[in-house]
Amino acid sequence: MTIHQHDIECREFDPDAARAVRSLASDIRRRLGDTPHIATLHDPELLARIDGRVGELPDSVREAVRPPATAAGATVVRGLVVVDAEFGPTPAHWQAAAEHAADGSLDLDIAMLLLARCAGEPFGWEGQQNGRLVNNIVPAAGHEDEQSGASSTTLLSPHTEDAFHAARANLLMLACLRNPDRVATTVSSVRQVRLSEDDLRTLATPTLPILPDVSYGTGFDSLAPLPTLWFDENGAATTRYDPAYTPLDDADAEFRAAYARLTAELARVCHAPALAPGEILLVDNDVAVHGRVPFRARYDGTDRWLKRVNIRLPERRRRAQESSENGYGQRVVAPFRASTERTVERGMADERGSVEQP
């Protein structure tokens, strides 16, 4: 794997903007107290306050969290105010992080939702982390070698987030609370690879399904085949790629060879930012795949801890064929979708664009 450490776009919150994000999050938390739905962040009053007050943030915040602007499909945003002592020890698993959010990281959860709402529509999945809108990514004992965010000692293979589903995020937001070992997140863009016309044609042919990852459970039956790579309405390369959950042995030799060349190209163009506390990685999930290098977890409260938010960009169009997919029965939790649609119905401008399927 070729690692390009610093060759992706970087942005920075100015100090006043960074303080404004944390200050507004703290004020919302203080006014609500410990709400009864803290485990999922679905409390209607919390969501209403985020939607109603996100406009108080400086315009520079929205500018900083706009989608990546280069072919790399990823952007590092620096400058969010994070103080290690406020979060307590890294939890042993995501459930513990959710259950004890009120003891440390709830303010940052609210800050993440504010930032995600600046970018688009944050959402969760009913079948993942109990539908929580802000996911906690921490190493968990017993999951070291699986292909999920809870792993550690194995390479987390580059993948499109939730590639199996038509309603997957357009934009992924990963914020670092703690990363003392400088564990790198890998990012590779399909718009930087070099493939032959024959390979492009082969990979654009729906050949194999993509299954949900283990965070959603196991035992799923394979559904319809999907294209791995195609060109969108603007002629730009787009991908759904998840080799760990794609039954490649079921394909013929020609497809496997083309898929292997794509995999090698994604490795060749790989960027590997090691996020520091207060840094946010924005990944264009339609363009870039992401993963993580191996590391050895200590399980002593000091391990790497990230927060993740899935974001839908209303202006993005997806392939019309995706509208017929059932997504293995996995459903999104999208509380901000209705408010965006109401804005459009009232004839008010939404600077992120019109609401498109999915």
C-alpha cells in the first residue's frame, strides 16, 4: 500500500467558530438536562433545538464542513475544541459509550449533530448501534479480527460505508476524541485510480451482491447483484465497494481480475491521515472508500475513540435503479428528513439543494 500522508484537502475552523460550536452544544445540553432518550439522541426536543438553532453558527462553520472539493474525496477539518479530560476513559464498547454519554461525551455528540446538520441530514440505522445518530467507534475485546469498527489487530479493509444499502450516506463525518497511538484512517478515491476500458466495463456490470457487515447481524441471504463502479450523470466515477462482504468467489475469472486491479489501484492512491483530537475527517462516501490500519488495543481507557455521523446530502442524485432495492430490511432513522422536506414545501430556499431520492 502506498501511503500519501498529507496529500488531501485540509480546512480549519477559526478559533471563534470552533468555540461557537462547542458553546452552542453546551447551551443546548444545559437547557435540556439529561433527556430521556440520551442513548439514541432521538429526543424530539433535542432534535428540534438542533434544527432551530443551527443557523446561529457562523457561516464559516458551514463552509468548513461542506463536502470534499477535490478528487481525493476526503478532507481533514482541524480546530474543533476537544479536551481529553472531559470525556473520561475510552469505553469498552459502543454500548457503554452510549449509556454513559451524559457523564462525558454528550456535549460533543450534540456538537457533532450541529456540524452534521450544517452539512446535510444526519441519520442513523435501526439495526446499528440501536439507531444512534452519533456512533462511537472504539476497539472492543473479542472483536479484534472482524471487519468492523470494533476491530483492532486486523486491517479494516477499505470500503464504502454501508455499501449494501441504497440509502447509504453521501458524506461520512469522523471526529477524533482520542488517538494516542496515531492510528491512521485510510482513504482512497475511485476518481484517482487508473483502469482500462475493459475493466471499467466489467466493473460497471451488476455481478455480485454486497452483504451487510457484522454490525447489523449475520445470516443474510444474498440479494440482487450490484455494479461496483459506474459514472454518474456528470460523467464522474462513483463506487459501491466492500470486498469483505462481497462473495467474490461466486464471480468468473474476468470479474475477479478486474476487481483485483481496482483493489490494487485503491491501495496505490491511498491517503492515511492519523487524526488528532479535535480533527474531523469528511469522506465523500460516493467517491472514496475508507478503512483503518491495524493496531494493538490496550483496553485500559486510553485507546483510540472516534465519533461517526452518517449524512445525507439532499442535492445528490443516486442511480434510479437503486430505488427498487430493499436493503436487506435495514431501515434508516432520519429525523431531519421531514424538516428539510417541509422547508422545500414552503418554498424556502435550501442552499444544500433540492430533496432527491434516496
